[in-house]
Amino acid sequence: MLFRFLSIVILISLLTLSCKDSSINKQKKATSNTLEIPETNHPDFVSNMEVAHQKSKLLQNGVVCFNLDMTFGGSNSKMKIFTTPTSSAIRVDKKDGASTVMLNGEIFTDTDSSKWKGEEFGIFTYQYFFMAPFKFSDNGTVWKKLSDMKIEGENTNRAKLTFESGTGDAPNDWYVVHSDPTTNQVKYIGYIVTGGGTTFEEAEKNAHAIKYSEYIEVDGVPIASKWEFFDYNKDEGLGEKIGEGIIKNIEMMDVVDQFEIINDGTYTKISGD
């Protein structure tokens, strides 16, 4: 499933928030990292976006690591995120908080039990905003091409993403993806969140959008280093700005042992089989 917007948690011991962590021991790159983009029956505009974002190059790496300085709703969080390109393993560490790890479909955290619900939901949030341009052909995704729309004075291609029944934990969510007509890179994603008891009607009244900008290349993969969040109307576009995220220290890694931190005796399994 794609984007989930909640706060994510992080490990106190990683106060420097540098992806160049000396405690991480690189291992040989796994053979599974030579994956190519699989053949898909998705429309050409979906494939064009994934090609523009160099998905095949991203999949050649074991882990992607980055630092995120996120301001939303008047609060600020600094975090360090590790993820495999396929999202099979995720670790989110917060500078002044705790650590949460998703591994093999199970979620572990070293936070207090009163925070477990938030940690379980939040492990995917910012990781999926980061990975969104590489996940458009995931299983269960359904696309509909829409007419072009002008946003901030510039024309954008536009398509609506919904999901097959039973996909993820909120299959009623929708996303409207706006891409650059020239580069096919993602510029904006409008979205609703129906999780946590929010009805579809309520979610549509409170739709948001994320703007992807200031793209940089990391090992040949273009990645937006700045996010801006806005109120959003699928017919009118952006409203008031409500948040911002700055991404730094993006690094592509070989397979490393950071996910095995759950074996240090301080983590508790909070969901999964």
C-alpha cells in the first residue's frame, strides 16, 4: 500500500542522523538486487513515470538511507530512514524518540506500549512518500488517466490511482498523481487518508497534496530533496501550505545489518504473524 501520513519513530542512539554510520557493516550485495522492472499491464504513462525515476537502477541497491527534517502541523521531527527498494524491510529512527522496524511482515519497536498503535501505523508513512514514484505498478493498483491540469502556472499530466478491493489497509484511498509533461517525473500527488475511522466523505473534504521538487541524482536515480504539503482539491489543485520536508544524506547501500537491531533485547513485536 502506498502513503500513510502519521508521525514516524526513531532511535535515540543515532543522534547524528548520518547515513554514514560507522556501526553499519556493509555486506556483499544480494543477488536479488539485480531485479529488473517486471513486465506489467499498467498504462504507458505509469511505466513512463517509473522509467523517468530510474526504478530499475534503484532496484539494484540493497538499501536506501536518508535523513528527513519534517515540519507538519506546527511540530518538527528529525528522522533517519532505511528501506529496501521493494519495501520488504523498513527502519525509522527519530532523533529524540525511539526506533521502529518492519521486517518480514512483522513490526518491532522499542517504544512504550502506550505508543504502539502510532508506531505500527507510522512505520510506513514517510518511507512511502519517498518511495511513491517507484511503486506505481505495485500489485492491486488501478489507474485512470485524467485531463491535464495547470498547477502553480505550469501544465501537468494527471492520473488517478485507486486500488483493488482488499489491497492494503485502506483500499478506499485515492491518489491523483501529477507529472511533468516533458520529463515524466512526479511533481505533485494529491491524496486522501481513510484510516483510523475517517469516512470517505470526511477524507475527501480534507484531502492533501505533496509537492516533489529540487530533484537530485544519487547513483543515477533522481530523487526529490524537498517536499511541500498543501491542502488539495482534485478539481482545483493546491490550497494552503501546511508542511514541509527536507531530505538530505541520501545513500544507496549494499545489504547491511541495521534491520537486525531488533535482536538487541530492547525491541518488542507489536504486529505481524
